[in-house]
Amino acid sequence: WPRLLRGDVGYGGEGVMANAEARALAYLFKVRRSRNVCALFKRLEDSPGWKGCGCGWEAMDTVIRLDGWSKSRRCLLVRRPAKEKPEAKPARRPRGRPRKNAVVPVQQEFEFVECAKGRAWDCYALVTNDSGLDPVALTQLYRDRGDCENNFDEYKNQWGWCGFVTQKIKPTRAMARLIAIVANWWNVFCRLAEGGRHMEAVTSRPMLMGVVGRIVESGRKRYMHLCTSPRRTPMRPKSANLWRGSGRSSGQFPQLLRSWDSTGPGR
């Protein structure tokens, strides 16, 4: 049974929250930027209760009851000073001449609230029924949600979880598990190449799979020559890491090195 349910604005509705409360399940949701939420931001702008919660953000703990809610709930107002808005640049033709009345729209990452003094804020609001965590822990907990969602986004858009279904649950479940196994194997392989960070499939597959190999026999030994992409300089340490990782794995998987005597990378 989960201990916490967290989600974006699509889940911050009365139905989901009421069901979670009926099951005694803690939740943390983002709230839509309604008129009442914006008014609350402006009303509490100069209040002394704002606390720093990391990464330049400030949080205010309050209680609010929005339209459609059955009761008042704990709400966290989170803000930081807005950066200067980038101006829309005129679109240019290939020869560099600007088009008439054509601008390139600039997508904003956050919505802005401007106070009575003219100061703009990046801000959002969170709703929760957890009374044990302070605003600093709750805001960090919500920011960590993005790291979890990135994994599902990668499996869905870069592997095969992008809508493969059949009319039977068993083959659908089997294919989803096979995709997860292959993706996990590839992630292990990429970690051997670069252990300090995660490499997404959209960049790691072209870089590590677009390699042409040739085996050359000389002096009763077999050499493998690898021909990588033009960016061979950053690939050399990754190839060395893969070689050392395969050497460590040879005890568990002797079939990897059984067919030919291996040499180091770059030979």
C-alpha cells in the first residue's frame, strides 16, 4: 500500500483528494492557478511567514478552501522572483530578412503573478493532507516527482511503452515486461560506459550502437578494431570503461570472451 500519492494539477481535484482521505492516504498535489489562488498569493505577498525552501524558492504554509472543495485543506504557496522575460524575436527568412508581422512565440516555463508593487513572481501552489512534514520537505518532495516521471517518460517515448496493447492482458503484460528488461540491460551497459550519470536511450543508442567492428588475426591472436563516430575523442574513455567492465564480468559470463582473445581498446 503506498504511503504518499503525489501528482500534477490533473490530480488536484476534489474527487481524487476525497478518495485519498477516505483511505487515510497522504497526498501532495499541485493546484490549478485559479482566481482565488492568485488572490491569495497577492494577499500574502508581504507576510513574514515566507521561508526559504532551496533552489531560490520560498514557501508559505496556509489553509484554503477553493470552489468545489468539500472542506478547507492545507496549502503551500511556493514562489521565487521571476527572471526577466525573454522577448519574442522576429522570424527570419533564410537570407536573413525579417518577415512582416511575424514573431517567434517564447514558451514560459512557469506562470507569473505580478504584485501590487509591480514585482513578478514564478509561483505555484500545492495542496496536502500531511501535517507532519514542514514546507521545506514538502516542496522538495514535489520537485523530486519530476525525477520519477522522467523514467516513465523515457520508457514510453524512447523504448516501447507508447501505447502497445492487445485485447488480452497477458500478452500486453508480457511485452511490457520484455521492454523493461531490455531497457534495464541497456542501462547497465551504459553505466559501464559512463557510471557517473544516466544516459538516455535517444542519445546513447546512436552513440554506442553506431559502431562498426572488424576482427583481424595476427600472431595467433584475434584483434577487434572498432570504428566509431567522428566524435571519437569523447568515445575513447567510454570504450575503455566498457572494456574494463566486460573484464570484470568475464567470471560470471565466460561466453563473452570465449571465442577470441581480447585486447584493450584502441588496438
